[in-house]
Amino acid sequence: MFDINGFMIVLLSVIIICLLFIMYVMYVRIQQLLTEVDALTGRMEITGSELEQLTRNVEEYKRMRG
């Protein structure tokens, strides 16, 4: 005979397993994105001396142009 309680337990168990898998996939993707953000942050950082050199170069370029 068909037991509704047993069916509900199986159904909810399958749903929980699917949700755990989705959470794992999201965790892996977040870790990948954090790694990419760290790499981009390293490229975007500029030191004070680099900024001063860039400012001097811009000023020199403006003087040369007129």
C-alpha cells in the first residue's frame, strides 16, 4: 500500500541532497571569484612613487604639448 509519510521522507531527503549539492557548487564558485579578486587587487595597487612618477610624466607631457 502507498504510505504518504514514507514518500514525503524520501522526497524531502532528495530535495535536501540537491540543495547541499547546489550549496557546494556555489561555494566552489565563490572561492574562484575570491581568487580572481585577489589577483585583480594585486594589479590595481599603485605605490606612492609610481603615482608621483605618473604625475610628473603627465605634467611633462602637458608642457611639451604647449
